[in-house]
Amino acid sequence: MTFGLFVPRHSPIHRLSPGIKLLGMAIAGIGLFFVTDLVWMSGVLVAGMVLVAIARLPWPIVIAQIRPILWVLLCIAGVHAVFTHWEMGVMLAVRFLTLMLLATIVTLTTRTSDMVAAIAKTLQPLKRFGVRPEQLSLMVAIAIRFIPVLLEQIHDIQDAQRARGVERPVITFLVPLLIKTIHMADALVDAIDARCFDP
């Protein structure tokens, strides 16, 4: 799923409650695995594109969220084309592309705070079993917020290494990323403790 981005627009999809959007995405995600015809699957993908238009989302932003997984989908399609059948590979690629598009629509049309509140409300009945909805919703909020932050850190490290002529072996990339992540985690823990979130 895409994270941490919200594109404000006046559209019917923006006005839907986060709970309805999450439920709709879950139902669509399950339903897609029962679609076995490539034509119908392609039709669902086109329907997802129509939803992007209805939500008035900028296509460059939508494509930027989907682009990182495109090579994975191409690999999946290629492997199936070689070892099973090309149609199965294309079917899987289109299915996951559709799921990614739907998740992107939900993320770009829903504020993070609203989504977290909806998750916390949904988990309230589990309180009797010892589940703490506030903690889980905070974890979701942190995950949603820090994935784009980590991606930004990765880009900063890559830019700094290119400027220094580093050939980017794995160890020279992972060590600074790990150090930066630990520093951010320490700062986050201090901020949570300072606000007495969970005494």
C-alpha cells in the first residue's frame, strides 16, 4: 500500500468515510482473487482508473506511487511466461497492479489521522480480549508516516554517495541508513514519552 500522502480535492471519494473506503478496498481485494478471466480483470483495472478520475487525483502522483512495483510485476509475468503460461503471468500482474491502484486511491484520498481513527474505532470491540486500539492505531500512524521518511533518507544517502564517488556496495548503504533510523527511533520514543502517551 502507498503511504503518508494526501491530495486534497472535492470529490465523492474524498467525502467517503475512511471505514467505508477500507472496507471497500478489502472486499475488492478479496473479490479480485475470484476473477479468473483476463478480460474481466482488465475491466476492473479500467474501473480503478475511472475512480482515479472521479477522485480528481493527478496522474503523475498516482504513477509515482505505483512505479516502484512495476519491475516486480514484470518479473512475475516473465517467470510465469517461461515456466507456466504467459496468460497466468499477465493475470497475476494485472491483479496486483489493480490492488496497488486501489490502495493508492484510498491513501491519496484519506488523511492519515482519519484512517488511524477509523482503525482504532474498528478495533474497539477487541478491547475485551486485551487488545489496545490506541496503541495499534499509533503504530499504524507511525508506519504510515515513516515509510516516506525512510524513502527520503534513502534518496539522501544515495545522493551523498554519488557526490563522493562511492560505488554503492551494500554495506556502505545500509550502515548510514541503520544509523539514521536508530536516531529517528530514539527521537520518536523521547517525543512519545514527553507527551505521556502510555504511562
